[in-house]
Amino acid sequence: MRIGIIGAGFIGRAVARLAVKHGHEVMISNSRDPRTLTSAMISIGCRIGTATDAVEFGDVVLLAIPFFALEDIAPGPFAGKVLLDATNYYPARDDQIPALDSGQATTSELVARHFEGAKVVKAFNAILERDIEPDARLVGAPDRRALPIAGDDALAKATVAELLGELGFDVVDAGVLGEGWRFERARPAYCVRLDVAGLEAALANAPWSSLV
């Protein structure tokens, strides 16, 4: 599979390394000149390009940027793409967003509004970058970690679940994008190492309250 990655920070690079290790083709990008990623290209074994290049390259695209930078990404090229949304909302960094503070929308619903036509799946937001590679396990491993996903497109979710399985994780489907709040910042399932049963319980028992 070809994976385009928007954002070459800790999450983007960790996913890139793991994907390359499992035989996938990867292109990473950042908000600057692709040449600034030359060392990453060499160390990871991936390709580099602009954000538009990465979107066009990828069978799936990972969005791994600070939430405040969302509006800086042109939405057009994403139409029809499976878009893994790994963003998280931190008011101290991103400024307060009333729709998120009030629960009127989830982060991924705002991502889907911006990238109209993309098949958005919330994924890779609920794991710390330092755990992505060490926590990957073979299928059937007794300590295999489960990761949550959410999305409105069943085929897109199936594609993402297959990819996560190949990369070393079990998957729990939390439902539609509107249910993605269950594994956003500070919820019981957020960045906690859990198996399938534990993750299902954490998602089911997540209380909603303002986390500003």
C-alpha cells in the first residue's frame, strides 16, 4: 500500500518507520521545502514531497499535524481519498474552538468538513508517538494493543483496520465520526495501552464533559 503522510513530526515519522518496516511505500511531507526532510528520507527509507505530492501518492493519507494548522492545508486534492485523522485538540496550543468545547462537533467532524469529499477515519490519535513502534505485535500475540477508529464510510474503515492490523495492532470500531469524542484527549481510552476488551470498555464508559 502507498501511504502519504502530511506532517513529519513525531507521529508522522513513527508511523512512516513502522509502515516501511512492513513493506509499504511511504511519502512524508511538511509545511516547508521537501529538501528539509532529506535526512528523514534516508533514515526512514521513504520518499519526500510536498503535501499535495503526498496526497496524490497515497492510497491512504495520514494527517498528523497540529490542529491549528488544519486550515493551512488545501482541501481539494483530498477528495475521494481515505484520510486517517490523527489530530488532537489542545486549547492551550490551538486556541479555543467553541464547537469542540461545547461538544457540537468532534475533531474529525471538523476535519471532514474542511476536507469535503475525503473519507475520514479517526485513527492513530490515541497512542503516544513513543509507543507506536514498541507496541506493535504480531497477530495473536497475547499482549497485542488495540487502537480505536471511527468513521462514516464502512469501506474506508475496513481499509484502515486492515492497515492497522498489518502494522501490529488490533482494532476497535467506535462507530461514526460523531463517536470519535470517546477517544479524544483526556478520555479513558486516550493514549492508554489496552487490549480489545479493555478498549471496548473504556469507549463504552467514556463520560462526556467539557475538557477546556
